[in-house]
Amino acid sequence: MLEVLRSNDFVIISFAQAVLRDAGIDYFLADLHISAAEGSIGAFPRRLQVADGDFRQARRVLQEAGLQAWLAAEGAHLP
């Protein structure tokens, strides 16, 4: 799985999940339960991850939804 988006804003994460879900792209939300350890102060970002084969499409639909500011660097995860 590759990280496609990172944010500590719950609204951004929720919106990104809806965008991916509507596009039929499965995702995994990493660091979901870190808020229990941090006391819900928002210091640690959550990461949306997608299968390697869905990375480019996920990136495209998230960009089209206006979420480019939160996208992981494209070359950082590709071989």
C-alpha cells in the first residue's frame, strides 16, 4: 500500500475517504487510533493509503476534488 494523502484535519480525511469511496477505490486509514495516545490534540496526521495499482487514479481523483495540498509526494512512494 502507498500513502496517497496525509492530514490531521478530520474534515479533510473524511472528504478524501468519500472521494475515494465514490471512485470505487479501496483505502486504508493509517494512524486512526493515534488520537487516543495523543489526547485528540491533532498533532499526528492520519494517512490514507491505497493499493499500489490504485495510486495514480487515487491521486487524480483527489486532485480533482481540490485536495492537492494534502497529497503525498508522487515520486516518494514509487519504485
